[in-house]
Amino acid sequence: MKRIRYSIHSLVHFQYLESISSFKFLSWTIIPYSVKISKLSKELEAENYKNSAILLAPN
């Protein structure tokens, strides 16, 4: 952090900056995120993915 601060010290007025705390802004609590795990085999899922990609591709 010290090296970054030193490299930008002539570009930034640090007295006007607010420090950022990752615990103050919990981005992972506000971003809609979910994971769906397929019950198909890896091979079938790969085939389905390939076919859907072909269907979605522009003509």
C-alpha cells in the first residue's frame, strides 16, 4: 500500500479521500448470485452447453 500511495501521491489529494473498508461495504451481500449444479454427467452437460451455444450464436 505504501508503494501505491507513493506512486500516486502527486496525482491525488489524500485529505479528500475516504478510506474504504471491505467490512463496511459487503458487496457479496448485495449482488444477486446463485450457483446451480447440474445433476447430469459432465459429458451430457458439456453436450447441452455446446448445443445451447450453437443455438444462441448469431446467424
